[in-house]
Amino acid sequence: MNQLFKVFVTRRIPDPGTQILTPSCDVTFWESDDAIPREDLLKNVKGVDAILCMLTDKIDREVLERAGPQLQVVSTMSVGYEHIDLQACQERGVSVTNTPNVSTDSVAELTVSLVLLTARRLLEGAYAVKNGEWGKWKPMWLYGVEMKKRTFGIMGLGRIGYGVAKRIKPFGVERIIYHDVQKLSFASDFGGEYVEFEDLVKESDILCICCNMNPQTRHLFNKKTFQKMKTTAIIINTGRGGIINHDDLYEALTSHQIAAAGLDVTEPEPLPMNHPLLTLNNCVILPHMGSNTWESRNRMAEIAAENIISVLNKGRPKGEVLRRIEA
């Protein structure tokens, strides 16, 4: 009888992923919704053939060494894989996989929701009701802004940026402008205009960050950038927290250099409770909820599990970041 491959899963995951792994693998789960402590991660990976991890799990050289030479694949249940040491994996012949193109719709929907939540000051209104601040009608209370006739900017016109543009178009925005590494033909689907980055920040009434983080985009939105934006501008970030310098954002919001911000991603995550951004009414912060739908998370779990089964059976996974090189 063949020995089952050993798999360690660093968190509870939706049933569709579990049902793929358990019939053919010896699976151990960290039975919690909370991130696994470092010492428990190091203890539990010993001797496994595969690790199914989350974006919050640091998979570095120490983890790989503790797992042992039989480790074949690290499968992350996320699109991002910056938490995994790719060089160390490559040196040890370990495949790395992710779950791309699964949460596009859910993140695009969340982005548009965050735009409206921030622009219409809906969270402030909800808190006003709960705190007993809702009195008789006031003509000058909790003004927001409409989407109609606005210039809507998108930084990064990938799948999510495209999904945001298609969803925001029916709100009657006057222009949709975008910046990416190059002009993209599919922007014509929604009448999108390619502009240089300088023009994107100067002309946008609402600016959505939908790009990945890399050395070029890290802290791209900083004091100098905010100074070029309209004082009425609203910035939304559902890309990566590190694209915005949070200290500079706080200064821009408190000095009224820009009007408001909506963040679903921060640096770090979670944001400390004493962070100054949390004191501002004109900064809406969500706890990284972009892919928080049953449909998205179920499919992410399925693909993460399928990737493991594929690599262990010498196949090609759907989300191949780094291919295992056989010795």
C-alpha cells in the first residue's frame, strides 16, 4: 500500500478545499481561523510533502529547512505570494503556487462599494444613527459627492481595474482614465483613456489603486503625489497597503490636501489600534475584505488544494508561480 502524501494546512479552509485533499493525502490542519503562531508553524511542517498557507504566513528559509528535503510544494490560498521566499524555494526545488483570477469579481465589487461608502460618507452616517446624533433634518449635514460627471482614475488596469471600470461606468462618470505600464486595447470597452501617471493624479476626482506592489509602486503615493492631487480628490486602495505611505496620507487628509480616503489594504495588517488614520472621519478603513465572499473563498480553497494534488502527481498546477525542478 502506497504511503499517503503529508500535507499541512495552516488554517481552517472552506470545505471544497478540504474535500479535495483528504481523500488522497494525510492532512493536518491548524484548527483555527487565526494566524498560526510561528513556533507552531515550524513544529507542524516537519516531514510534510506540501504546505497550504495563507498570505499572513511567512514561508521563509527556516520554514523550508524545518519541513525537510521531501517538501515538494508550497500552495498559498491567495493571489499574492510576497510572503514566500521564492529564491529559497527555487534552491530547494520546491514548487510555489497561488490562486490567480479567482477573486476578481469580489474585489471589483468591494472596490466600487468602498468608493460609494467613502464618497457618500455612509459610514459616518451609520455611526451617527448608532450614537444618537441623528436629529431633525439639516441641510448642511454629511455632504458627500456624486459619481456623475466626475473623472474616475484607475492605477493598474488589470482584471480588477477592468472590473471596477465596467461597474463604475453606469454611474454616469464623465471620464475614466487609467495608467499602466502601457496602453491597453481593452480599455475601449468602457471608453478608458490612457494617461501618464502625473496626469492621473492631477485630473482624477476619484482615484482607485488596483495595481500590485513592486519596487516601482511601493510608496508611490506619498507627500509629493498628494500635493499634485485635487483638494477635493478621493483616493481608494484595494491593491496593496504599501503602495501608499500612510504617514503622508495622514498629513494629506488632516491638512485637507485631499478630501478623503478609503482603504481595504494597509501597511501593516492589521493596522494598530493607535494608528492616527483610525482617528479620522474622512478615512474609511476595512479589514482587507476584498475576497470575502462564499464564491471567491470556496474557489480559492479548491484551487489551492488542486494545485497541491497536481504538483504531487507531477502535473501542472493552475496557479504556477515557481515550478519544482526535479534533481
